[in-house]
Amino acid sequence: MSYKLILIEKSHIGLIYFHNKLLNIVMEHNVYKLNDIYLGRISTVLPSLDAAFVILNPLSKNGFISFDHPKDKNRAKITKSNRNILVQIIREPVGSKGPSVSYEINMIGKYINLFPIPEFATTIRKNHLELEKEYVRAISNLLVSPRVNKINIKAEIMYANINFLIKEVKILKSRWKKILDKFNRFSKPTLVSKRKSFFNKVLEDYSFISFDFIVVDSYQVAMKLKSTLTKIKRFPIEKNIIIEFHHTHSDLIKYYLIDIVLSEIMKPRVNLSKGGYIIIEKTEALTTIDVNSGSFTNLHSSRQTSLWVNCSAAYEIIRQIRLRNIGGIIIIDFIDSTNQSDQIKLLHYLNKLTKKDYVKCSIIQMSELGVVEMTRTRYGQSVYDAFSKKCKSCNGLGFHTLNLNRSKPTPSHLILSSISRFNRKIHKNS
């Protein structure tokens, strides 16, 4: 079996394996899910930041909205406090921060994204060949009335049936009408449109993978999954997908040792397959990764050793970044190499590895100290956000601070205490 998918619907966790090796972990926030649409209420306007906080759920964190369209005629009305606003989740909560939201609503389909508010529509993706552009333009004109709605067409549309596309646009428009109806009926912040089930999200996001084996945490989910796979007709008819279910999610977790797998992923130290190791440390601002050769000395020269360990570490670093879903600024401290040719080889290899990531990665530069700076687009939650919380003992510092009143007295403490007692004695006698 090549690809295996383990879905824990109750906990919103999915694990993808390739030849029994963990390839990716899929996670989703329990409250705020990507692309959900809310009726929100602006609570605080921040004029200096050209942004505002929006109440989405009274029992959870407020959303943060940035107004990126200063020329928008309706902007003045939108930015008033206590005003209701229709927003969409564009980034899940990270750490102590709430979700990021946008009032540029995007109705997402399999082949088409519908922008019901025309002024917020983006242009068609420019990843089509010249010969395909006319076909894409003809389809867009056929599906959408000019100046009423705009659409963003995905590359996969070239292989879609035109009748299916027409049906999809009708479904998206119908969803938009229902959302507007709820917006007009409700007055308090509430969820007005949510994404499909978690397994639907995983199947859509990883439609490029043909799974051979899928495991779920209940019989009901297994039946829904089977029905969904039949409807989407993405897999060949002759391909038999094995669907296995467990009676409870705890049974599934115990059987596949999911808790141990996640515990290993959270550890800062990762050993490389043939020697050396890397240390991954996540902070609020950025993620630092340190490469160490350890006791690896199998090659003839230090230069060969450095290049080999660095390339081995680069492969594992990209894998760990993907598994942990680390986003933002990433600083990698490779083993020092003064040879410019080796540095270029390492950068080329690292860049080649980043191209395989489904999330956009950009290598900024390698400094004179051999430190590589790169960025990765934040997409959803990282394993740190999903499976950890701030330690109550150290308050997130990572170490305990000594209490000087209770710590073991040092010679300096004893001297100061003696001087203090001597001064008090003199003051009393005088």
C-alpha cells in the first residue's frame, strides 16, 4: 500500500503516510476554521493600523481585520464601531493571537472560486498556457454574468465537464443567497456558513494524492466517506480503496499509537538517519534550527563531512517544517563551510526541496556566517498551536527562575546577611 490516510474526525487531525512513513499532518482549529464565514461586529477600531477587532464568537477570541482597500467607497461605513460586518476566516488563530478575517468573501468550489462582491474579485490565475487562455476566458464569460459576479478559475478546470462547472456556479450562488439571508435575519455575531466535514477538507486539499487505505474513527464517518468518494468520482472505478473504521477515536489513537507519533513530532531534537542531528526551537517571532554533526566522522575530510551533514539536514529540515506546519520566518544555522562552491550546492539542494512543499517557501539569503534565512507562508495551525499550551511553572520561558529567598545560600549571601545583622545591632545599641 502506497498512501494511507488516518482521519480522527472528532479531534480534527489527519495523518498521511507514504510507504508507512509519516508524510504530513493535517490539523484544524476547533472553533475557527479556514474559510468559514461569520456575521461579526466591530468592537474596536485601530485608525493608526488601519485595522479593527471583530467579535465573531462571544466565548472565544476576537478576529483581526485589516482594511487593504483605502479607495473603497463603502470603507467609511464598514469601519464604524458596533457595526455588523460579514467576514471570512483567512487565517486560523496562532498562539495568543485570534483569527485573521477579511470582508472580501470568496466562495470556494472544486474548480471555481466565486467572488460575489465584484470589486474584491481577483484576476484569473496566470498559470495557464497561451493556448488555454481563450478556452478559460470563454468558460468564464459563459458561467458568470458580467459585472454581477467574478470568478477565479483553477488550473484543474481544463479537465472538468462544462455541465459540472455550470452546476458548481449555481451551487455557489445559492450558498451566497443563503448567507445574505442569514446576515439580514440575525443581529448578533454568529457563524453563517461553515466548511464541510473535516474529511471533506482533507480530500479536497490533497486531491492530488490517490489514497489506497483510509482509517476513520467511527462507522458513521466511514459511511459518509464511502458516499463522498462515490460522488466525486476522482478515483478510477477499478481502484478499490480500503476503508477501516474504529468504534471510538480513542481506540484508533491507541491502535496506531497516534499520541506517541505526535509526542515525537513535538521534540526539539531530531536525529539524522546516518549521523548528526538538528535542534528546532519555536518562538513567537521566528523558528530557529541548529544543525550539528554530532559524532559523525565517516568521511575523509571536514569539508566533505560538513557538506554531507548539511545536505542530510536540509532534507530532514524541510520534512520537519512540513510535518510541524511551521510558518513565518525560519533561521537555519548550518555547519560552517568556507567553500563557496559547497554553499551554492547546499542552497540549490535546499531550494529544490522547498519546491516540493505544497505551501509557498522562499529562501531569502545565506549570510556570511552561513545562516540561511527563509520564509514559509502560514497555513492553518502548527503542531505547537494545536497540541501544546504555555507551561504554568515557567510561564513559557522554558526554564525555572530561582527564588533567591529559598535558594541555597552562597558565600556572598552569607556576607551580606552578616553585614545586615551587624548594622542592625549597631543601630540598636546607639
